[in-house]
Amino acid sequence: MGGSAPRVVALAGGVGGAKLAYGLAKTLPGPSLTVVGNTGDDETFFGLHVSPDLDTLMYTLAGVADPERGWGLAGESFQALEMLLSYQEPAWFSLGDRDLATHILRTKLLREGMSLTEVTRQLSQRLGVECLLVPMSDDPVRTIVETDEGALPFQSYFVERQCRPVVSGVCFEGAEKAQMSKEFTEALGKSDALVFCPSNPIVSIGPILAVPGTEKAIRSFQGPRIAVSPIIGDRALRGPAAKMLAELGEEVSCVGVARRLEGLCDILLIHKTDAPLAAAVKDAGMEPMALNTIMDTDGDKRRLAREICDLIKDRLQ
Ligand code: FO1
């Protein structure tokens, strides 16, 4: 894309968001792209700090993610987990043998006093990631899902309970005391465009927006703000977004996504089969654009990212 590349800040959760982040990273030169990852899913397992969304983004951007699962490393083995099971330890969260190295090193560096931002920069650079990958905050924020089985930390709801409990609310513990990472604030200040990757609006984008100052900075962002709907028809391509929206009494469609992002986003990219909902998206305060938003292959990811970058350039003229 050369010297005319727009500077983009992209907000993302895990697997769905990482697909577009990958496409953007293949379309834009490294220094033009900042990817901001959700850390509300972070959890401590066996004393190790695990940042699932940052790792999904990092492994995807580095080209080493497992292509089937979307999370974890390709060609992974799980012998350490099997050994933990033989000690009758709870091992519902599948930590791979090589993935464990990431959590061991992250935990070591954090204990030595490094910030999560700096640790993420070190790990991602060492894996060859060229764009800047940063956490939304260096402070702990914990997504808690309120359900008919009680309040569950996100990974307990998502992995251990397989999203089965009925959701009545979501809160972000610690968010009120958290600060946006300096790199996130700076990226918003110097970028030409903001992209909401197709991540769960409640538990992936929600925690990022919950960090004080973020919504205000996004509301006053100068430049096109573009979101890709993670809901197509009445289904999420991945994960519990559709189930959660329904249980929270919200519309399960790209219109529901538009309502969640009201005032924060200018253009909502919806899948072409949702074109009949364009008028309702407009009523929700957003300019709809219908195109193919499905990203099955790396080619799809690049194509959608190119279309977004062309749209940005067009709007910046
Ligand atoms: N997702 C699962 O569905 N089951 C797992 O056992 C699991 C383990 C895991 C380990 C490391 C990691 O970085 C991610 C992992 N994920 C697992 C994915 C993760 O729970 C979700 O992708 C996100 O937190 C939701 O965005």
C-alpha cells in the first residue's frame, strides 16, 4: 500500500477479531496498524497469567495459530495437561505444551515488574509480529458473566460451562479503576481510522469500552469509525454473541450490533445477505454497507481488509 497507507487502530477480541486483524496486518505496513486486544478474558491457571485474546491475536498475526481451533498454537500437544489430570487437578482449560511457554514467560516478565503492554510487545516482536499489539489496559479487568448458575468469570462460563448458563448481565470487575494503556491512547490520537473487528460486542468489545476514557476518546475520534458486524442473520459466526444478545433481551441481528455501537461508530459493514436490514441499521444511527464479511480463508481476510482500507482512503479524501 506504500506511503499512502492510512494509520489504523483496530479493536479486537479473540478468534473472529483476529481474522480481520490478520487481514489488516497483511494489507497495511506494520507501523500503520495498532491492534488493541481485550484482556477481560484473562485468567490465572496454575499461577500463570493467561491472556487468551492477546495470545489468539499474537499467534494469528505471527502465522502460528492453530487453523482449526483459531486459538492456541498449530501442531500443539497437551501432555502437561494430561499429567495435571493424572494429579486429579482441574484441567478444563486446554493449555497446550508450547502455549504454556508463553504463559510461563509472560508471568515471569510480569513478576519482574514489566507491564502487560511491554510483555505483549516483547513476545509478539520475538514471534515476528510487525504491527503493534497492545492490551486495552495494563490494569486488571475481569469479565464476570451473571447467570442462572451465579456469577461466573468469563473462562468458567465460556469453556468450563460451554456457554450453557442463561445470561442475565455482564460486568467488568476492576474496570472503574483501570486506565487505558498509553499505547492505546496514543494510537487513538494518531490514527486516521478506527476499526471494530467482528468480535462479540458484549464480552470482547464491551470490556475495552468499559475502561474509563475509552468511550469518550472514541466518541471524539476524528476519522472514519468502521465496525464489522459479528452477527449475520440471527447467528454469530463463532461464539456465544447471539445467545448472549437474546438472553439480554437485545435484537439478535446486525441491527442489535448497531444499537450497541451507537455514537461510537459511523459505518457498519453487514453481510450481503443482511442487505434488507440496511434501513434499520440506518435508523440505529449508522451508515450500513453490505458486502461479503465472511472470512473463511486467508484470502477472504485480506479481501475484507483491503475493502476496509479502500473505504478509509475514500472517506479521508
Ligand atoms: N477455548 C476453548 O473453547 N477451550 C479451551 O480449552 C481453550 C483454551 C485456551 C488456552 C489458551 C488460549 O489462549 C485460549 C484458549 N481458548 C480455549 C480460547 C479462549 O477461551 C477464547 O477464545 C477467548 O477467551 C474468547 O475470546
